[in-house]
Amino acid sequence: MPRGGVKRVFLPFQKARAIVLKLGLKSVKEWKEWSKSGERPTNIPSHPDRVYRDKGWVSWPHWLGYECNRKRKRTDISKGSEG
């Protein structure tokens, strides 16, 4: 059960994603800022990757509607901006 003992009811994946796509967010950082801003409706999860894991989730670029132009090797990610 979630914090506070209240089970949250979220929109189905496709409906929530349709709303999110209209926002025009271009990164996970922008998502997190918007999510914490108080503008996120309570029926859209702050962690859609967890909530929709087996219900349509593909990736953050898919959720937000942007193309991932940068492809980095896993080892590059661990080095930060050095790669």
C-alpha cells in the first residue's frame, strides 16, 4: 500500500500519456520539475515507469514524446560527462 495508506487510482497508460504529450516536455529532468510543481494531476503518477511497467511503458522518450538523439554506452554513463 502507498504512503499514507491510500491506494491511488491512475489513468490508464494511453490516457495519461496523451495528457503528458500535450505538455511538450523534452527530458526526464523537465518531467521531474513539472511533477513536483503541483501542476501534475493526482491521477497521473510521478513515477510512470514504475506504475505502467507492465501496462504499456516503453521508455522516457516514448512517455514524453521526444526522440533520444544521444546514444551512449553504459560505461560512458557511469563516467558522467567524460565520455
